[in-house]
Amino acid sequence: MAEEYDFRVASLGDATIPSPIKMSPTHGNHLAGYVHDDERILYAIHVRPRDNAHTPSSAEMLEIAGPRGELFFDPSHTSVGIVSCGGLCPGINDVIRSSVRSLWYLYGVRRIIGIRNGYKGLLPENRFEHIPLDPEVVDDIQQVGGTILGTSRGGGERTAEIVDTIERLNLSILLTIGGDGTGKGAVAIAEELERRGDKVAVVGIPKTIDNDLSFIQRSFGFETAVARAGEAVSSAHSEAHSTVNGIGLVKLMGRESGFIAAHTALAVNEANFVLIPEVPFDLDGPNGLLVHLQRRLESANHAVIIVAEGAGQHLLKELGEEDASGNQVLADIGGYLKSNIQTYFDALGIEINLKYIDPSYMIRSATADASDAFYCSRLGSDAVHAAMAGKTKLLVGLVNDCYVYVPTRLAVAHRKHVDPEGSLWRDVLIATRQPEVMTNG
Amino acid sequence: MAEEYDFRVASLGDATIPSPIKMSPTHGNHLAGYVHDDERILYAIHVRPRDNAHTPSSAEMLEIAGPRGELFFDPSHTSVGIVSCGGLCPGINDVIRSSVRSLWYLYGVRRIIGIRNGYKGLLPENRFEHIPLDPEVVDDIQQVGGTILGTSRGGGERTAEIVDTIERLNLSILLTIGGDGTGKGAVAIAEELERRGDKVAVVGIPKTIDNDLSFIQRSFGFETAVARAGEAVSSAHSEAHSTVNGIGLVKLMGRESGFIAAHTALAVNEANFVLIPEVPFDLDGPNGLLVHLQRRLESANHAVIIVAEGAGQHLLKELGEEDASGNQVLADIGGYLKSNIQTYFDALGIEINLKYIDPSYMIRSATADASDAFYCSRLGSDAVHAAMAGKTKLLVGLVNDCYVYVPTRLAVAHRKHVDPEGSLWRDVLIATRQPEVMTNG
Amino acid sequence: MAEEYDFRVASLGDATIPSPIKMSPTHGNHLAGYVHDDERILYAIHVRPRDNAHTPSSAEMLEIAGPRGELFFDPSHTSVGIVSCGGLCPGINDVIRSSVRSLWYLYGVRRIIGIRNGYKGLLPENRFEHIPLDPEVVDDIQQVGGTILGTSRGGGERTAEIVDTIERLNLSILLTIGGDGTGKGAVAIAEELERRGDKVAVVGIPKTIDNDLSFIQRSFGFETAVARAGEAVSSAHSEAHSTVNGIGLVKLMGRESGFIAAHTALAVNEANFVLIPEVPFDLDGPNGLLVHLQRRLESANHAVIIVAEGAGQHLLKELGEEDASGNQVLADIGGYLKSNIQTYFDALGIEINLKYIDPSYMIRSATADASDAFYCSRLGSDAVHAAMAGKTKLLVGLVNDCYVYVPTRLAVAHRKHVDPEGSLWRDVLIATRQPEVMTNG
Amino acid sequence: MAEEYDFRVASLGDATIPSPIKMSPTHGNHLAGYVHDDERILYAIHVRPRDNAHTPSSAEMLEIAGPRGELFFDPSHTSVGIVSCGGLCPGINDVIRSSVRSLWYLYGVRRIIGIRNGYKGLLPENRFEHIPLDPEVVDDIQQVGGTILGTSRGGGERTAEIVDTIERLNLSILLTIGGDGTGKGAVAIAEELERRGDKVAVVGIPKTIDNDLSFIQRSFGFETAVARAGEAVSSAHSEAHSTVNGIGLVKLMGRESGFIAAHTALAVNEANFVLIPEVPFDLDGPNGLLVHLQRRLESANHAVIIVAEGAGQHLLKELGEEDASGNQVLADIGGYLKSNIQTYFDALGIEINLKYIDPSYMIRSATADASDAFYCSRLGSDAVHAAMAGKTKLLVGLVNDCYVYVPTRLAVAHRKHVDPEGSLWRDVLIATRQPEVMTNG
């Protein structure tokens, strides 16, 4: 437990305007109250007592989310822009809805605009019409998947132009719903705003269906994604189980982290092999996947394989399928596995029935399940609370099961990965009974 | 309404054994009773009164399904085999369950065996273990997709060997769950059994997820398939709606008939183009799909396309992708559309976001929805009633909303198609507002 | 098959205005076409060939639904009111949506108003604001249960006042979504309009969650209701199965007809007793329900009972719980059974665990499943087609699996009942294995 | 953060038998490894840095769950009993399945028995047949609600007799799935076993649909319960929204804690009033519920109320409906509210349409959603790991989002409550916009 992180949250200045939310200023009277800026939670909680205990400093603790008693912005003069970026994820509309309702009903903010189609909607050449948002507009939007604002990838790197637009729109607050790239863009935008002396709070609600943002226990939409993915795995299992040597192969999201694959395997418990980016595997050789798959068929007549889209990329690179422009474009491990498995058993003269399922778009466009709806509802409010208090360059998230504010730069600095030595992967190995190592050393 | 069909059902001989089911032999006493062999329903009911009315003969009417007062087989000496063939379809386990329960509880039949993996399980070289079936074995099987018996394609053409196995298993009844090919196989098997003087009833429960069997109003699993397909189309719509020039392309089942595509379009009402095998279309040219798609994007910014797997095969044949061995292998219209749409808009310099969804296996492996569960429950019983009464070479089905027995040879003689001049397709055109004709001819 | 019914549909006058829907006027060119007024289907199709065949006259056949080539109303001067009455039922919003879209897109009608809260919204004292309807207003309404128009019971008997309002609103068409009472009201309204010489088409889409309208094969929302009811029965079964002498008692809708109860029992196959209004039963005595229930517990340790709300009313009347004003108010059979079962086993010193589930409101407020969505979509269009062609005093419905127009007065003259001698009830008895007779008479 | 809790876990003795699970004994080699007994997590993580920091001792930290390298029991001589007690909750079968699979596949334990119907199954007079459990028996049980073992309330107080049975069954491990009362029973049983010198590990998996166990972040089944409850609230909303002055009243579980009510309100966001046991309210008076409800109807025409079953008990006690035997029997707040609301508006001459929904049994008997299935899967394994290592008198649970072992006595000492000053209730007030105080005091 070495001192590592500085979790202090940036601020636009002193918050001096009394909050219009009527809450109890004192504790102990059984009435809900404001959160104080110095309320924190510990981040590093996993210890071995015999270790030399390090007492964490205040900077190493996370600021607790929630409404503050004093605001930086005067609600009656506050303009808010909301933008959603990147791929779809269940719950975006829930977050938009909660943000709008919190701004409108709690703070009385009346100027809220939806930016169309991601950061691109803030670029000068894309004069998409902005959408005025109010509680009526967002009333039932959570019943529909996707995002009513539209989304797109990229655009965030054109910082100056975006800040020009923010100035022209006279925004006080920019709420960004997006992942890694969106967060990096948000930090750049916030810094450019600072440079220009613009008092604009840039607050993010982290969106990554892969659940791979550091310091965020669980990203919204993740549990829904696992639920929908589980249905695909059950389908694969039904298909595999109902034929001779049936193999169900399901490709799930997970470009760099195998959280969806791992959680799905434990939720459904019908997968025999789970392949994730964090754990390399060989296809061929005496300890490769194919031999183990063959053994599984011999003993049980069917098999189910979950593969995260980022798994086994080393196998594809060997084939020269690497992309010129770097790591953005992943080769298709699903198709690669499908054809290699077929070839392998064809060569052995063994008839197999391989069914390949790629449910990605059906997962991404799903509406949020109850637990994600609950989560989005709270994330949206907490993002608004932070922004109204003048906090900036932060993400709202759940850490150690508390809602906190995390400096954006920390969350996007590194990806979160499934720890091959941790309890999640251990329980996947236990549930699938797949070999811990499938390389030939 | 010309006289066309002979709906008379074949029989193994006189049914003389009193049924063990206690029912009322008379009508009018408010107690459920047996069905009599001469109870019929009219088949051709669509008329224009000014036409010269043709009075249908008894042979042109359909025999009503249900328990008969007299049986051909003595339940205590009856052995039954159940086999499921072809691709998966929601409800197979429901049919198996209902058949077993009816045999066991109603008739007291105690020897029921499940044949493994389709007709192949009746071939000498495939000595799969047969599964003894009783109410306990089938208790909860409807909660799981697929078929507990396993399935496979083909094998039915080796009639003599199959009949050998049927003789060795000493079956009195063979219940087949399958489609077109299975039905043809069943007729051949029944005829070979006849030739050998074996008194075996061969009764089918029609299974075709495409709903393309003639004389069958609706095949089991079809409504579930439409429900699941609708979820895929909603996903495609959410994806399309959430991006700039989003196009959702969903490939659905439908090798020769577009019923799933048409029903799904009407159930979900979010598709802008529905492409089915029965209605040809061009891709290019002033009245081709691509131009109409472009227009749709210009006016609405997004579009959803449903394509049945058998649609537009003529386009693919032109490309030489035809298969040597004939019509079994369909070229992939989904991939073809995907790449051609992308190429078209790339050439125009228009950025599109195309998301392609193929939910087929997730649909096929679903469990049956309530209405299909209800239907399967009744189909299973009615198949058993027919077989116990010594009827053979027939399918159980719904015609004009009545449960009837249809001679198998009639049902498999021709595919049922969506009538381009009928009300279903008309309502699809109305709902999608797609051009009635998308050819340049 | 005696001549009984006159299915001829009333009309406001000659339809002479060419339809704006572009359809093919001829048959045989593979293009969807108009329906002609003399296209009919046979109603009575169940025959015993040896019977003296009666050749039905044209009046005994049902007019086929669909777009006509000529209209009575000029779309550019047509005003339409839509009203929903009575209890909730899955699919009302789907019907509203389909009607509005058909009027707007197909016929170009631009003045469509939603009447608030049933017939009461047409009464002078209830000056609810009417809702202007267009495709945007109804865009996603099918994703929400209930009715966006609101509904209420009654009001239809104040015919003159309603017609006053219709005149003041200058309506050409009144689309009514409702059941028995609504239909009777609609006929009275249409007759009063006729008397006054007002050319207003009154067309109904039948709504009865109980599926108890004569001449209507299946009312919309019914399949969804069965699906949701099935979930309640599964819950009851899980509860019953998980305790000692567990009894799951589920009360379902069905005031006068037991269709939901019967269908649910066959869809889920976990009920041991199904009690419906059409089949009387005793509670006590050697052949009463309680003795049979006790026997079931002795042999299987748990039991599931489905009771339709209108079942066993004779038992409650004996208790003097009858209502003064007649048959409208049903005594609560669910609570009655619950307490009597408990008392019976308490007296015997047998511990039971009875769980009573009444899912009615959760069923009524559900959104429509795919098959009902499909059905509603077509009913809405077909109602519009009829009204635009000047047809009136009719309901759209499915008969012998064809979409037809049924004179309203016929459909509301008698309730449709489960025939205790028919195949549906027979298959329920078979599935539940409950005694056919549970009276001591 | 005063020193309060002693989280040390009891043990039967030294664990010296090497685990048959092949795991990596060292860290840092990217291979999953055993958990060491001294790995801990901090419990109290919410701090205000200016407070006098208390450095928690080892006893105040929680032991991390997972497989140990050394076992107390020799798997080949280990007998395990599994018992489920109390009310149903989604996921019981998932826990049973995971426990059995872990015992069988990981440790090679072959003698696993299911105790029937709760603690009562261990009483001498209830000689229910025990169920031998193996992976095949539990294969698909998670697809069915309830518990395959059956359950009952009570019985646990007859400690000596239960221990007699445990001795006669020669159990090494007793896994208990139950709540508060079950936990107290388990501690008593474990202590009696200790007294007799029996080396039996008693390990619990906490089951409380109310989520009211202390030190347990979230009990299994809770998220599923919230999801199903949300459907009931949506139904209530559809009903309320579709009529004049519609009021939807939903009673949810929550005898002493309002977690389900609060979470559901945030997940669905359609409730206007949430009533929980922790926050008292008046019905009458100028600041009572009824006045606020009237105001809501005046402004919005409909209202939705969620009431936890334990809310407002003080109101019922005033009515003398208190139970002689103490707090076990709650008066029915749902029926009480229903009739009082009706009476109030009747007296005012305001027509309302109140629909009352009690979905409790449908929630309790549901199958587990994916996130609960995932959770149950891990709880089951972790319970087995603890027991095999000889740990006893503990519950497996999630604390600060880590899987840990909590001494049972601590978890059952006090209920967990919704903190009226905490962030959950604050966000409920924000979402519903209900008055923070609805008493007249």
C-alpha cells in the first residue's frame, strides 16, 4: 500500500451560493443532509495486517459525491450542455434523464441543451441542431435503447474549436457521457477553458461497456451487458447441447479487458472456455485450446466457448492481420477461431456443429436493467451536484461501493484489467474447469 | 375454388379398442367428449359470392384432431419412438413433453423412447443410446431451449435401414418433429413399413421456424421467433437512431418464405425496408434499394432494413456465388448487402454507420413463449390421439384456427409463400412505406 | 348449421372517391391490391359431411377487411376522433398508433384528435382537453402500457350528449377501442347520428382482455395476458413446490368466460385445478374441490389452482354476498377460496402453506407482446380502411384466421364462452388431470 | 470511527490437509492463487480526514473469502448437508448449485445431502427423505424459482434435536441458506456442536430479500427483487396514468428496512411517494400523506405510491390491530392505506381510481437475474472454501465490494436500516420530490 494517487478534485473556485435544495445542515436529526467537501472514503482497503501499515493522507482518499450546501454557479444563470460519445451502452438515456431532472427540479436550471452526435456536434462544420432538454422531453427516454442525443466516435482532439463552440453556446457546465477517449478529450477541453479563463465545469459520467476504467468499481450498463450476454451464451449452450459435437462460440465485447466475458461465465455457468485479453493462449500444440476442446467434446459431446473481442490478438498478428495505424483496429478473433476450429476437426475427420454468435450490437443497444437504471439515476444526480458546486475535471463513480468523485486524468491514465491472480479470474477457472494455462510454454 | 385437394387421412386399420380416456360419448350434456372421425372443417373459405359456388366434397375437408373413442393400439402393448430433426426451433421440448405426458397419463403407455440426434439416431452406424422417456424426465424440459433428444440434418433418405431399426425397436408409433425434409422422410418410412406389413403409425408435428409448410396456418415456434426477431430489429433501430446516418441491417430466417421478416416488421414497426424471397428487388439503378435507402437517410437520418436469408438470391447468382450442388446452399445476402451498401455510400462520400445483426441462432434456441407453449401442448396431445387411433402419414396442425390432421404428403408437396398480392404483404408495405416495386425493369 | 346470422355491414353511402393509396387494381400481377366489397369468408366451417349441407347465403358470410379502391370520405376534409374505454388491456397504445399512422400516412388525414378518458371525454361536463394526434405524438407509445388517451368506464349511455359533442367536434369518423359495453354504446351513438342525418362512421376495435366477444377469434392483448398470467402461475408453482403442502392459488381475469384461465393452464402446464365460470363446482362434499385438493396434496405435496374471477359465483350467492344492482359486481371468489381452503385444512389439523396471487393489474397494464403488437398493428389499419370507405357500426376482428368486418350489434349480442364440450376445455382437463365433474349432484 | 467490531472468524482447528485445488502458491506469476488467512479488508472506510484517525486493528478487519491452501477436512471423508430456511428469495437454487459443484468438482466431496424443508427437516418427527445431491441433480435447477430442497419457517430453536440429527447424519459441514433467524439458529447449533466436541463447520449464505443484514453490502436476490418490483411499479404507473385521478399503490417487501422500496423508486423513477419503516409519516393533518397526495393529483392527475410492508406500523397500532404475540405479525399497511385513501377522497367527493398491487410472491419466487446469478455462484464457492478450511459460525458476504467472511453473530445482532440521513434516502427524496417530512409534529 504505497502512496500512489492524488485523488484531490479540481475546482473552479469558491462555492458561495446557497443551494436551493432544502436539506438539513446538521447531522443527527434524521433528516437527509448535504455532503461536505472533506467527507472521504479510503481507496486502498485490501491489507495484510502484518504489512507495515501506511496511513493514507487526505490526498489519497476519494471525495464523496452528493449535493453541497454551497454552489459555485447561480442556477438561474447556468447553462448546461450534455454530450454522449463513443459506442452505445445500456443506460445512456437514463443518465441524460437523471441529469436533466436533477438540474431542472433540484436546482431550477432552465437552459439545458443536448449536443447532437458526440464531440462532433461541437465542431463548427457540423451544425447539427442542438436539442433543448427539459423533464418532458426526457420523460420516457429510458424505455428506449441508444441515446436520444446521438453519438459518434472522435472529434474530441479538436480542442480549440470545441471550446470556441462552448463559448458561443455560453455553457457553464459540460456533462460528458463517454469512456477513455472522451475523458481524455474532456481533460483537454477543461484545460483549454482554464487557459482562456472560462469558468466552465467539465464533469463526466463514465461510460464503458467493457468496465475497464480505473478507479471505477463498475461502469453503468455493465450489468445489463452481462445479462444480455448471458442470454447469448445460453443460446449457444442450447445449440451446442442439441447436436452431435455441438460447439457454441460466443464473441463478447472486451477490447482490452475481459470483464464481460468473465462475469457472463459466472452468471450463466455454461461456458467451458473463457478467453480474455489478459490471459494469453495458444491454439495449437499439446496444451493449446484445440486439444482441450477436443478432449471436452470426447467427454461431454458439446462445448461452449466465450471469447472477448480483444483476446488472442497475438495469434492474429502472427498472421499479418495487424493494422497499419496501430492498436485501434482489432483483428476478428471470432472469425479466426471459428475457421481454425472447423479446420482442425475437419482434418481429424470429426464432424462438429459449430454455431457462432456475435450479440454485440444487441447488447449495446439494450435498455438498462433495474440495477443499472438505479445506478444511472444516481450517477446523473451526483454529476450535477459536482458541477453546480464548481468541481471540474472529474468523473462520478462507485468505489468500494460508495459514490465518489474521481479526477478524470487518473481514471483514464490506465485501463482496468482482470487480474489473472485475482478472485474473479480464479472463480472463472473454477466454474469452467478450463486449464489455467493453455500455452505450450 | 376448384376441387384440388384430397385431405383424407390414412389409417392402419379399424380402431376397435375402447379408449381408456374417460369422456362423454354423447353431445349436449356439457361434458367434454370424443371427436368423431367424420367431423370436418372446410378448407377453402375465402369466396366471392357471385362466383359459381362449388360445394366441397368430404375429401376436400379436413379431419378434426382430438381423442377418438376407439383406438387401434392397445396401450399396454404400445411402444413409441420420438425423434426431432433439422434445425432448432422454440418449442421442441414442449412438444416432446406434451407427447410423453399424453401417452403416459391419458393412455397409460409405458414404453416411450427418445431417439437421439434425428433420423441419424435410427441408422445402424450411429448407435447413440436411446433415452427412455417418462413424465419425470420431461418435467421441466420446456424451460430449456433446443431439444433434449438432440437433432441433426439428413439421414431420412436411408429408409430401409431406418425401418430395420424401427422393427428392431419394435415401435408401434413414430412421432417425428421436423419440417419439409423430415416429412418427406416420414412418408417414405411409412410406405416402407406398409410394404413390409408393419403396423406402425407415423405421425408428424410440423416444425419449421420459417412457417413455410402448406396447409399449416402457423408452425410452432413461429410466434416466439417473431418476438425474438423483433428484439433484434429494435436493437438495430436503437443503433441506427443513435448515430449519424445510422443503418441497422438485420438478417432473419426465411430461406424461401419471408413470413418471419414480414411479421416482425408489423410487430415492431421500425423497419423501413423488408426484403423477402417472394419479392425481387434490384440493388442499383434508379429504382433500386440503394437509391431508396439514400433518400430515406436524407429525409430521416437513419434506416432499418430487414432481410430474409433467402431474399435477393438472384443478385448473388449473378456474382457467380451459386453453389454447385443446387439450391441447398444460399449465398449470404446479409454480408452482400452490408458490403454493397458501404461501397455505395463510400463512393458518394457520405459517412454512414452500418450495424449488421444476425440473431438467427439466438432465435432458434429460445424457449417457447406462452402462445407457442400453449400450441405445442395441444399439438403433442393431438399427435398422440391420431397415432393411438391408428392414423398415419399425417401432420397435426392448425387450419382456419382449428386443430386438424393433414396428410403429410400434401403439406410437404409445396412451400407456403407470402403472397405478394395478399393482405400480409400489403400491410407490410403500408407499415414500412417502402416502394412496392424496387426493380428497374 | 342453420342460417342464423346476417353479417352484412352497414354503410354511410356510396364510396366514390378514389383512394390515395397506390395499389394495383388488378389481380395476378404480383402487386398488392385493394380488397373488394364482395370478398367474403365463410363463417360456419365446422361440419359433419353426412349432415344436410346448407349452402350459406352471401349474408351469412363475413366481409373481408382491407383497403378499398373507393372512399366515402375525402381525406382532406376528414376529422377523426379516437376513444378508448373500459379496463386496461395490453395493446391499446399499439392500436392508437397504428390508426393514427394509417390515417396520416396512407390517407393523408391531418385532423385526428384523441378523446380523453373514454366516453366521458365526450360528455359536456367533462371538458378534458382533447389531444391532437399525429405520427410524432404516437411514435413510441407502444413501449408504455395503458392508454395515452386515458380511459374510464361508463358514460356511453348518454347518447344524445355524446352525439352533440361529436357534432361540435365535427367528426367524420369515431374509432372506439372497447368491449361489450363500448360496442353497445357505439351502436346507440351511430343510430342517433343516423337519425340526425350525420354522416359519421363509427368503427370499433374490440378490446376485451377476457376474449369473450362473439365472432372474434381472439381479442388483442389476450395472448399477452396469457403470457403474463403464466408467469404468475409459475410463481405460484415455485412457491407451492418449495414448502410443505404448498398451495398456490392464482386469480385471473375472466368475469363470464374462462379463456385466460384455460389458455394459461395449457401454456404453463403447472396447474392442477382450473376453475372457470362455465363449469360449476362444489367446494364441499365427497366430490367437491376440497376433497380433491386434499387428495392431490397427499399424493404430490403441493398443488396449484387457477381460478377465473367469475368462477363459482353460485357459491358466493348462497352466502348472500350478491349485489343489489345485479351481475356487475362479482363477489371475490379468490378470497373466498383462500379462506375456505385454510379453514378446511385447519379443521383437519393439516398444515398447509397457501400463497394467493392476484396479478390482474400487472397483466392489464403490460405492454403488448410481439404477436399482439402485430395484431394491433393490423387491426388499426383495417379499422381505418373501413371507416374511410364509409362503413359503420362494425368491429374489425379475426375470424377463421382472416381479418374481417363484423357488425357490432352481432358481436355484442352474446358473450363468447368456453364450451365445456369443446376441444379447449377437453385439453385443459387432460393437462391438469382434474376431475371432469366436481359437483356432488 | 470508534473501535467497535471484532471480525475474527472462528475455526474448528488447524488446517493442515493440502487442498486438492491446483493453484499457484506464489504471487506475481500471473496464475490464480490461494487466499491467505491474514488477507483482510478494512471495514470502516468513510472518514473525515480532520477526525482523529483511528488505526484499525487486525480484529477490526474482515477476512477475505476464497480457497485456502490447507484444509481442515479430508475431502474423501467429508459429508455435507445443505439446508434452506425462511421465505423464498431469488437465487436459492443458484447457491445450492454452486455449493454442490464446488464441493464435487473442486474438492472431490461425494457425500452431499439436501435437507428437506428447512430446519424442520432436521427434527426427529419430520422424517422427510433427504435428497442426495450431485452435479447432475443440480444441473438446471437455477432455471426454476424457489428451492428444490423446500423451505419452512422456524424449527431452529430446537437446537439439541437438530444436533442429534446432524450427528446421526454424520455431517462434517452444514451449509445454511437463510436470514436473521436462520443465522441465530446456526450459531446455537454450532455452539451445541462445540459443546459436544463435534467438529462440524456451520457456514451460512445470507438470504434476506429485504437486504437487511448488517455487514452485508447486498444480499443475493435483492437486485432481482428490485427488478421485479420495478415491473409492478411500472404497472401501477400505467394504470394510474390511464385514468382520471389514478392512484397506483404498490406494497413491497421490507418488514423493518425499506431497501427494496428505496431502490425500486430510484430504478423506475415513477413513484411519487415512498413509505418505509425507517421514516414515520402521518396520514391525516396538514402535513400528512393524504393532503400531499391530493395536491399531487391536483397538479398531475395521477400518483404512484410505494409502501414497504413494515412502514407506518405506528398508524395500525393506534387502531388496535397489534398482535398479541409481539412484533412478528405486521398489520397490513397496504390494505389500510387503500381504504383510508378511498375514504378520504370519497368524503371530498373526488372520484379516484385506486389500483392496489401486491407482487410479493411473484417477486420471491422469481429466478435470479444475471447479476444475482453471478453473485450466488461466487457465494456458494466461497462458503465451501470456508467450510473445507474448518472455518465456522460465519457468513459469506460482500463488504466494500469484496467477498469476505463475517462472523454470524455480528451479522444477526442488528438489522441494517436505510439511513434517513444517508445518500440513498436523500436520492429517493430527490427522485420522488416527496416532502422530507410528512408528520404534523
